[in-house]
Amino acid sequence: MRALQYKAYGGPEVLEWAEAPDPHAGPGQLRIAVRAASVNPIDWKAFSGAMSGGEPMAGTGYLGYDAAGVVDEVGDGVTGVAVGDEVFGRGRNTQAESAVLGSWAARPPSIDWAVAAAAGVAGETSERGLRLLDVKAGDTLFVDGGAGGVGAVAVQMALVRGARVIASASEANLDYLREIGATPVLYGQGVAERVRAAAGGPVDAVFDVAGKTPVEDLISLAPEPSQVLSVANFTAARAGARVTGGGADSHPMEALALVADLLAQNRLVIKVQTFPFDRAAEAYRISQSGHVRGKLVLVP
Ligand SMILES: NC(=O)c1ccc[n+]([C@@H]2O[C@H](COP(=O)([O-])OP(=O)(O)OC[C@H]3O[C@@H](n4cnc5c(N)ncnc54)[C@H](OP(=O)(O)O)[C@@H]3O)[C@@H](O)[C@H]2O)c1
């Protein structure tokens, strides 16, 4: 099979769509024939070497944390799924013709493969963030970075919970935020003041999905520092905010089941831009620019 891969750290030019060993489903896993896999910033953080701790590269690097496709191998202990089922979910090295998923949900038949692929990381991260912040009906939530992959899903899933959502973006994405139901504010210098003005009252929780605003500004909006949660600024914990990278606080199967349901009901709409796998570098250049609307998705 072919997989997106890199043998040296660098920019998107290091990526190759080339032969790789076939993966197999271990216990509790599925293998899929991939129909689409999304780009997440963690992928370019990996191939740029930013996560290497200064160590030289050992072996070949592969990319991708979510995908959608057709099940072709079912691992020991997995029930309720059979070869031939159409699923989407989270895994490792998913930007390939064949990939292993560790958590999944059935693809709603009305949902495009690319949209389903885009929903894995963004959906699970959003469910986790909103649950940890205990966002409830009647709450006012600020999502900092609401137009990106995670942000746009978090905005819509918070609205489903009955919250009022204020979200930030660049000028170019303010209308997009309105379209998905948020009250838009410009990010950057003075964002906390603009959020306060838009809220016209207390803000109950802040979900930082961009990691760009000084955490002190975000904490100034919340009833207490722990009601600021970041998935992108891990130094925020020093100021009393909470951070999450998944792991023990993740409930991926429940999250993906919820996401599938919301997609099927059109209560969650994900805007996607697709690229063939052999043009992945173009998608990564856009992702690295930091100004993505919705999700970038790779397709065979
Ligand atoms: N910890 C976890 O579990 C977890 C999971 C998933 C993602 N993440 C991390 O979360 C971050 C976002 O991921 P993503 O997939 O949503 O990325 P993305 O699709 O590239 O979106 C980035 C968003 O950030 C916005 N942005 C840029 N500058 C900003 C600023 N100064 N203030 C506020 N927002 C700003 C952009 O808005 P404009 O386009 O309008 O400029 C864009 O919509 C990444 O760092 C990623 O690694 C963490």
C-alpha cells in the first residue's frame, strides 16, 4: 500500500506518497481501506521536527490521526462491526491507503467521506473540551479560534448543548462564524474587551482552540481560571487554566457516536477542502499558514 511519509524533518516538500508496510488491526482495533483522511496541525508539528525534542529522525515518519473508509480487518475483541462496514474515526498513520483505527463510529450514509474523515479529531476534541468545561444550556461560551478545524465543530456542538457562543476569527472568517451560529469577534489585541462587549454579561467558560491569545486575557473573562481550557497552549496550566491533550480524559467512542448523530441530523456541518494524497504538500502549506476555514482533507 502507499502512505504519506517523510524521511527527514523539514517543510511540506519532505512529504512523499510512497510504498509502506501494510498495517494490521490489533486487539480492539479495525483496519480500513481509506477513502479520506484529514490534516491536523499535529501532523506538520511532527514532520517539521518541532516535536522531536532536538533528536535526529530515526526511521520513516507517517502522518494522520483520523480517517474514513471501509472496514477490511476486525481486531480481536471488537464487536458490532463487520468487514464491509463504512466507518470514520481516530487512529495513527491514517494518511495512507490502509489504516488502523482505535475508535470509530458508523459513517452516516448521507455524509460525504471527506466530511466524515474531518470529524474524527475535531469532533472528539470538541466533545472533550465542552464536557470538561461542563458547557450547559444557557451558558455563554467563548471559543478562541472558532473558524478552524476544531473551533468550527466546537462552536456547533456548544450550540447543540444550548449554550450561547461567542467566537473569534480573522476578518475574513467573521461571516463564516455567523453562518455557523456564533457571535463573531476579531481575535488579536483587545479580544477580551470585544468578548465582554459581545457577551453583555458573564462568560461562563473559555475554550482556547488556537493557543494564540495570552492566557491572562482569557482568564480575565472566566469566573475562575479553571474555566479556561486550552488544547493548544500547554503553558496555560501555569496560570491556572486547564489543558488537555486527550488520553485519560478522552471518551472517543462516545464522542464519535455523538458526532455521527449530529452529522446525520445536519446539526453539525463541516466545511472541507480536499486534495489528492499526492498533492498533500499543498494542503500542508495551507494548514501551516494557521488560517484554515473548516478542514483540509486528503483523498486517494
Ligand atoms: N490537545 C488536543 O487534544 C488537540 C486536538 C486537536 C487540535 N489541537 C491543537 O489545536 C490547535 C488548532 O487546531 P485546528 O485543527 O483547529 O487548527 P486549524 O484548522 O489550523 O485552525 C486554526 C485557527 O486558529 C485561528 N487563529 C489564528 N490566529 C489566531 C489568533 N491570534 N487568535 C485566535 N485564533 C487564531 C485561525 O483563524 P483564522 O483562519 O480566521 O485566522 C484558524 O481558524 C492546533 O494547535 C492543534 O495542534 C489539539
